Amino acid sequence: MPYFKHKNADLYYEDHGQGNALLFLHGASLDMRQWNREVRHFSKSCRVITLDARGHGRSTLPPGKVMPDIFWQDAYALLRHLNIKSAAVCGLSMGGHTALQLAAYAPEIISALILIGTPCTNKFNLYERVCVPINLFSLRLMPMSWLAWCLGTFLGNTKETRTYIKNTVRSMDHGNFNRTWKAVTGMESRPLLSRVKCPTLILIGDRDSLTGRQQDFIHRSIPGSCLATIENAHHGTNLDNPEQVEKEISRFLKECSHTAAP
């Protein structure tokens, strides 16, 4: 199985297809299986790479504090490991935030950016500044079975999405879950938005109450970005409505290739 080592973690990835590189990054508490359908679809025309973030899926999480910037560094290290010089990157939630930081810190390697249900901060307004610390404390006390039920119930809009989220969260180690979530809620990218220069597509589920309030802000802050709404989708947007997500991404990548053509 394909692993590479970076900063004391064994990171699992998969590499499918040939063509222009397209990297998919999953959300917190999920794993690369979130993108199974997209892998099948886009690997027909692209080189599709997926990564289990450290502490998720088959990737390990070394002892100690998890730093908020480690996720984009892991993704960048994977692209370097595979000797990829240019890639489009797509992420949902934590994966989108990771992709955003990757585009800001490593613009020479990111050709296009796709953000789905992505926050740029966890301190966007008074509500988040008050509730995020309370939620972090509550997560430490709740059994994983409860956490799995809550996240699956409130973040998915279909039975299949809710089942996948519940099963994936339930499989995580509680300590790893808490350490990862503390790092995720410490990610901050508002000052980085103006540094994103590559073509950017922002997708948001019409029922996503978790990150919906930030999408217009990100759209306004990244010059030339496009914003589209995915129908009948909650925070697990690509799982709830994969057909429309694939259609929007395909159209965007096609436009990017035409723009880049001489």
C-alpha cells in the first residue's frame, strides 16, 4: 500500500489515472473514501490523488500537539513526493481549508483551487468565537458513539451520507479525534485570501448551515473567484449531491484548461 513519511507520520495516499494532477482532500473526521465517486469519475481524464490526513483513515498521528499548519504541509510534501509540478486541488471543510493554505503558501504548484463548504477561520463572528471553544470542551467529554451520531445526523442530507459519516467518525481514536479537532479549529486563513492568485471555484450546499456564512466573504476576498450553490446538500456536499458537484468541477477545470491554452 502506498505510504510516505512526513514529520513523524506515515501518510496513506492513492494515485489513479493519468493526465493533469487533481488532488482531493477530505473533511475532518472523514477519510479519502469521501471522494470514491469523484475518483472514479475524474480518473478517466486526470491523474487523481487522494490522501488520508494524519490521524484519519490509514494515516498515523504521532504523539504530541497537532499544529494547525501541518495539514497543508503534509499535502505539499505528498505532491513533492510524487514529483508533481502542477496540480489542481479540491477540498471539503478541513480539506478545503488545507487546500486554501496550500494555494496561498505554495502558489507555484497549485494551478486551480476548488473549495467546498470551506471555512477560512473559526472566529468569523461572535457566535463562532463563543461556541467553538465550548464545542471543543464538549467533544472531549462525549463518547465516540455520540459524536458519530451527532456529526452524521447534522452534517449529512441523505441516509448514505449520514451512515458513512457515522461509521468513519466511530472508527477514530478518541484522543486522536480531540487533538485533530483542536488543530482544525486553530486554522486561520483570513490574511491569506488575498494571496490566492489561481482560478478558484467555491461550492456551498444550500443546506450547509455550518460554513455557509463564510462563503460570500471568501468569494469577495479572492479576486476572480466563482461561487456556486449545490442543491439539496448539507455540509457533506459532494456526498449529498455528487452529480452536481462533479458537473461544477468538470466545467471549472475545462474553463481553466481553455484559459491556460495559448
